[in-house]
Amino acid sequence: MTRSLVLALSIVIYFAFFGAFLYLVGFVGGFDFMPTHIDKGLSAPVATAAIVDLALIALFGIQHSVMARPGFKAGWTQIIPAALERSLYCLASVVALVVMFVFWHPIEGTFWAVESETGQTILRGLFWAGFGMVFISTWLINHFELFGLQQAWLNFRGEQEKPPVMRTPLFYKLVRHPIYTGFFIAFWATPTMTYGHLLFAVGMTIYISIGIAHEERDLLGIFGEDYAAYRQKVGAFIPGLGRKA
């Protein structure tokens, strides 16, 4: 595969991923103009809907975690160009999200409903703050590396990637995984928590906990004692909680 083609594919995949992220915002927010969202989609009996929805969450979680592991990457890059690895990871995430958007089954019933206008405003603000935190956090580390564009660009120019450097800017001084923190806030901050939304929030929170455990091992392998010292001082995705001695 030519360097130009790798770069072109990475750019296309980047915009596809960005589109999927924007749809996810609307999906979780339950915006009426969306073709499907957390409370709008296919119908089925409650038990069937819950099983399908849990399977969709598991599909996303397995894809997102397995493909991020060093062992998988080592084998995968024997088949595809190393410069395209992160982009294809993002593409697989897009596919998993689209499958969720299409086949999600809402579950009726209300777990909580905030009637106060002030309460509703606060929760909607937290929803936007959560997704805003996710987006900002990608830029605090390396946005283009995270989504595969930097690897493709360096490959196009015939340059080698520099060794990773551990940095803890802004949100990273409060939590070790602010991207997960942002998602956690966005998934739970809603004035009306339907049972379908509750299942989604619980399932994704479980995935976040599992994902952090795997990611921590990888980061310890990369940064060693520096990361070990960091996680003694800073919580995992909730400030003060999840510090490791």
C-alpha cells in the first residue's frame, strides 16, 4: 500500500469517526431530530430489548479493548501497514457504533425524571460539559495521534514516530483518564433517565472500569515508575478515587 493511500484512508476514517462521535452525542442526548437515539429505535419485548442492547454494548467494549492491546497490535501490524493500525482501530469503532445506533432497542419506563427547570438546566449543562471534556482531553494529549492521522502523516513523509512522553496537562492533573470521565458524566447527566438509558449508562460504566484496568497495564509497561507514581496521586476517572498504592 502506497504512503499516499495510507494517508488518504486515514483522513477519510478520521472524518467518519468524527461523524460517529457527533451522532453519539445526539444518540445519548435523545434529540428528537435524530433518526434513532437512546429512546427511539426498534421495538421488542423488554427481555429481548435488554439482551440485544447488552450485546451491542459488549460488542463495542470488546472491539474497543481487544484492538487496543499491544499483543493484538503486534499481530495485526503483520498484516496491515503499521501506520494504518490506529486508523483501522477507529474505523472498527465506527462500525461498532453504527451497529449500536441501528439496532438499539429503547426500553420504556422512567427511572428518574427531574421536574425542576433548574435541575434540568444543570443536568443538560453537565451533559454538554461531559462531551466537551472528552473532546478537549483528546487535544490535551495528542488528538491527531489518537485518531491515526499523525502516524499516517509521518509515514507519508518517511519519518519515524518519537518515543511517547508522559504528560499530565489540565484535566490529567485531576484524573488519569479524563476522556472516560467525560463520557461517564455525559452518559449519566440526563433530566429523564429511562430504563433504556439506564441500561446504557450502567453498561458503559462497567466497560469504562474494565477498559481502565487494561489501559493501566499498558501505560505501566510504557512509562514504568513515572506512571506508577502518577497513579498513586491521582484518581482513575473520578477525582480522588481509584488511586493505586
